[in-house]
Amino acid sequence: MKKFAAIFLAAGMALSLAACSSTAQTESAPSPSSSSAASSAEQSASDAASQAEGAAAEGNVLIAYFSVPETDGVDAVAGASRVVVNGEVLGNSQYIAQLIQQEAGGDLFRIETVQEYPGSHDPLLEFACDEKAENARPELASQIENPDSYDVIFLGYPNWNADLPMPLYTFLEEYDFSGKTIIPFTTHGGSGFSRTIQTIQELQPEASVVEDGLSISRNDAADAQEDVSDWVAGLGI
């Protein structure tokens, strides 16, 4: 399997969003881990494999993800808020999405908004906090072509404020994934999924949402290829 050349960037760039709440985070900020999410994942591992395998046999795979890497204050020595691959700066969720595509095939779709998110640390923190407080629904900049052609949707996102980023709410409210299998994956700074899988289930009640999703710490994102490979293999795709 082709190896990516991944380099951690500025440790000080890890996003904490402490101004919003004690568990807030953007692309890779630290917050307490979620034991309930871990417990749920353990209990549903076999169900996840059978759900994903059956759906994959019926049709195509889509890997949809939302990711906002910071773009300033680069320190090439260390850090974990983003990954550099062949000279390109990627958000953690973006990088994991690419690894999943290597293992599962399918099409990549980046969830992007009409509005541009700040690339600097403090403005991004404030922006994400405001969106959460306003329960915003940011307008999406692009749409999935032929969404009905997909039976398996990997859905990736950073854990922001112990919740889905607000563009994920827009995405899940705009599309009807009834009868499809949604497989979540998240990047985080310690809080895992929080209750985002339950939120996806609430927003897509007629979809089969796999509870044994992939949760990758910001500290492990650049070296996650083996974890991703093992996880996808366990899904049977």
C-alpha cells in the first residue's frame, strides 16, 4: 500500500475552542474522551460489519467529509492539527478520508460551504463558536451528483464543540439517505465521537447508521494508515 509522507505541524495550532465550552474543539483540539461512544462502538462491531458488507455489495461507495485545516503559523517541526502530504496541507478529516478511499474505493466528496472559514486560529475559534450558538445552517457550495447511486456513505468530520460541525447539519438535512448505510468517522483531540453518531441517527432516521465508526485522535492522524486499513477490513467492504 502506498505510504503517504505525513508531517505533523505546529503543536500550538491544536484548536481548543475553550471560549465556547470545556469540551469544544475545531479540527483537532483536545477535550475529554467519550466513554459512552466507545462502549457503543464495542457493542456494535459485528453489526457494523454485516451492515456495511451488505450495502457495499449492492452499490457504490461515497466518502463525504468536512475539513477545515488552519493555514497560518506553520511550524514544520511538530504538531497535529493538520497533515502535510506531498507538500499539500490537509485537514485531519480530509487525510483520513483519502486513506479510506485507498482501502474501500469509492468517490470522494468534500462538504464545502459558500462562506469561507477563517484560516487563522483565533478567528476560526470565534467563528465556530458563533455558528454553534446561532444553530446556524451554512449554505453548501456544491452538491453530490446522483446521490441515489450510492448505497454506502462514509461520513467524516472533526468534533467541534462536542458536536457535529454546523455544515454537517446542513448536509444531513438536505439529503435523504433512507435505506442507505452511513459509516461515520471523526478526528478529535480527546472527545471521540461525543454523541455525534446519535445526532446522525436522529437526522437520518431511515438510514442504517453504523455505530462502530472510526475515531482518530489528532495525535495519531498522520500515522493512521494501519488503523484505517484494519477498520475498513473489519467492515467487510
